[in-house]
Amino acid sequence: MLAIQGRDGFARVAQWQQGDATLRLPEVLWPRTARVPSPSMARVLLAEGREPMDLPTVRDMGSVFAPREAGPGIALLPPDLPYPPLAGEAMVRAAQEQNASQAGCGPGAALVLADPAFAHGAPMVVLSHARARFPLAREFASAALQARRTAGAECVVYAPGLGLPHELAMLAYCGIDLADGVGAQLASRRGQFLTADGPLDPAGFQERPCACPACQSEAQGLPWLREHNAWATEQELRRVREAIRAQRLRELVEARVRAWPEGLALLRVLDLEHHARFAARAPVSRKGPMVLGSKESFWRPEVEAWRRRLPEYRKPVSAQVLLLAPCSARKPYSSSKTHAFLGKALSQVRNADAIHRVVLTSPIGVVPMELELHSPAAHYDLPVTGHWDRDEKAMVQEALRALLANNTYSRVVVHLDCVERDLIAEVVPDHEHTVVDDDALSPKSLELLQATMRDALKDAKPVGWKHRQRDDMAARARWQFGPGAEVLAEGTHVEGRYPRLKLFGKEGQRAMLTEERGLLSLTSHGAKLLQPLGRFQVEIDDFHPRGGILAPGVQRASPDIRPEDEVLVTHNGELRAVGKATVSGEEMATLRRGEVVKVRHHG
């Protein structure tokens, strides 16, 4: 049984119970043999033979060619059968069936696969030849994600031979639940001092750069290194679990690969070649800030997904003049000093509600102000130097082209400094610049902005505040729920004070916008209008949910559902509830327990 307690993409913190043994995930299995003792902090052992152990134990049972008799604990058939894992499929399948038969696959038994293509419903999938594959970024990425797909949400994935401290964050990011301490013990014998940034040579130490019990003791040589390396592994394992709970695992991964070229290559392959799978599990609303602190952050799933969706974006219908505005450190932008000054200046311009303010920012590209509360726009933070490299320029220019390709404006006004203005000049050669002396907030710049906007709006169609609020709601609905979702705002009026806004139709409230989530939260009235679109729907068995919906009650779920998405709960075409997804649509289809939807309104 698997009880998931926290998620971040493919990674999860969970309790895994097999028979009498309960394992905390992610976890490291520590080898214990007659010659090699396990470290003092070990919680789960990797052992062979029948001798009873004082801790939960995973047993190495050998192979079909050299089997061992299993002792108490989780029976583990080895992943590395003595033939190529991708050759001779008939032999591989026969071997797996024979192994399954020998192990009995009863309580506590785990079937280990020579290739992830043969799952046979096992409670554990083991990534074969994991250590050999790890330096080969493309091969390991494909194999790890295939193993995770084969395993499903209820199954544990184990990567034998992997588990050095600097590898643990990346392993969890790839969806691997179990590693082992074999590599740490081998590193100890090689005289390596392990850290979260990679191994060091202790020969040159003038003082031990660690405060673990082993380093504070008088131990020397192999006993010292063996115990320290175990403590270093344990410390990083705890750090990984906390990062998953806080939804900050990506930041930890980026920090670890800085000094690890193989890990950096793997991360780039995952971003560039497996974007869709990671984007599908990225939450649409986050608990805290998203730190974009390295070049790899530019291609993290949430950021890349935003840029890829820009060609689908449609501006509020009543917006007629485009204002390209600068980014601000504080989020959301409207709460910043920069945009407070801009807002005050624009409020003195007649028909200002016909202006469409769009923020130019790296690496997201462009952020229309009506979407400023949406993740990642509302959560990202990055170092600002005023220098734009080639990739940043290309990203912003491409995003701006996408905005202008499907949205027409009568005029384009640029209120940016000279560097940013030059950056967009080739995309929008016909624009009006309103910044004087490179200071966007100076009185002269704000006065020029007002004068330029008055001229740009003199022939514009009058737009009232209420009309524009409704159009902004329609644009938000389309961005969140896809084309056609503008129907949510038809015939409505908006009440409340930004950022807490409520959308009302004749039948009652349809949706609400809040700063906490940055999304439109639906009522049953609003959900019924979106139901014909066929998106973000969870089909359940014949019952009427009241609180949360558990996995066994789900028949199927739309693959476009991501964690934190608004979802429509239906049965045979009847809307039964509206709520918030706690897992992705892909996971809903494979989970057998746990809450998958938090219900807000029910029929």
C-alpha cells in the first residue's frame, strides 16, 4: 500500500507498506553483508540470505541462473540478468515469468524487470542497469520515464546502484522512489568524501568540512568515511523530501547540477526532449516563489509551457492600444512601486480602459496584466542585472511576435528603457517610445506617456470600466480553460475589488478570482457553461460527492488536468460537482487510493 503525502512533479513523499515493513519514500536501501556493516542511521536494509534482520529488509534473491533462497522481508529479484536487457524479448519475458513464479509475488514480494516494458502488475519496477545508463543522458531519461509510466502511480520505482548524495535530487525529479547505498560504500573504499555537490578527496583536508557525528569523532580511514558518507546521504535525502513537500525540488536539482556535468546534461535532455510529460504534472498554482536562478531555469516546465501557450492567447476584446511596460521585482506586478506609478499616470488619461498593459520580462516573455496572478507570472523571481543574453532576447522577441500575430492594436506604445526598447525594435519597428533619459518613472517620462496615450486614444472606441472588467474575465477564462471558455463571461457583470473579483450572470455567481490561487474558481453555474467544451472533466461512478473524491470512484479523467486545476466532476453527462484537482489527470487514471479532487460545489 502506498500513501502519498506530498508531490512535486514526478517526485513524491510517501509511506510504502509491504507486509509488516513500512518504507518512507524517497529512501535509500543500505547494504548489509557479513563483511560490510550497515551505517548507524540505516532504516531499510539491502541484504541476501535468510538471516533475520533487525530492520525492514529487501532481499537480493540472485537470478534465474543463480537463485538464492529468500529470507524474511521484501523479496527482490535482481535487475541485471546476465544478458542484454534490450535483446531477446522472448527470453526476457520467459525469465520474468519464471522469476515471478518463483517469487510467488505474494505480500512483500517485488518483481524486478530486466526491461520496464514487462510490468506484470508488480508492486515494484526496478530500472535495470541504472548505474551504467546514468551517464548516458538520453538513454537514462527515456528509461527512467518509461519505468515511471510502466509502474503507474501506485508502484515504486527503484534504481539500483544509484544513490550518491548529489544524485538524490535528480533521481526524485525523474520519479525514482528508491536508491541504495552501494555507491556510497564503494566511494568509501576508494577514499572519497561525499557531499551534496559531489565527491571530494579528503587527503588535502586541513579540517573536516562537515559536522556530522562521524566527522566530530576521532574515527579515521575507512570507518570514518563509511559513516560520514552515510550521514551525507541521509542529510541530502531529508533535504530532498522537504523540497518535495515545499514544491521546490526543481530549485534543488538546479543547484546540485551546477558542479555535476552529467546531471546538467540529463536535466537539459529532460527539459528539451520530455517537456510535455513534466509540464503535465507541474501544478498550475504554487505554494511559494519560483526561483529562476540559472540558465536551466529558462526551460523549466512551467516557464516553457507559458511561452508555448502564447500563440493561443487572445487579448480582451475592448483593448485597443498596446502598452509594453517594464517588469518589477515585486509580484504581482500591480502591487509594485513601478506599476503603481504607471497606473496612477494612466488613470488620468481619458478612456484608459482601452489600454492593454503587457509586461515584458525574461524568461517568460510577455505577461498581459490580466494574467499577472497566474503561475508562473505571479511567483517567479530571478537575478536582474540589466544585461540580456542572446537566449533571453530571443525568448522575449518570440513571445512578442506570438502576442502580435493573433492580436491587433491600433497603436503600440513602448515604456521601456533603451536596452529593452532596442531589443523589441526589430519586432515592432512602428512604435512610440515614452521614456526620457532612461528613467521610466521620472516626471518627464510619465508626462510623455500620458500625452502619447491621449493622442493614441483620441479616436478609440469608448470603453467603460465594467465592460473592460468583463472582457478581462473572458480573457482569463480562455487562458485557463482553453478556446471557447469566453462563454463564461457572456452576459455577466463583475463585482468586488481587484484582485478579489466575482463574476455574476443572471442565474447567479459563475466564478471568482482570488490572488491566492490566481485562477478562476468555478461555481456550478459556471461549470455548466464550460461542460460542453469537454475539458478538465473527471468522470466518476454513480454517486454524489460531498467532500473529497477518492481515486477508486474515478472512471476516467481528462489528460489535460494538472495539479491545482479547476475540474468538472460528471457522471454520464450530469454535472455532479466542481472542485480542485490534487493530482494530474494521468495519475487519476492509475491511483487506487487517496483523494484526487477537493470538492467545492456539488449538485
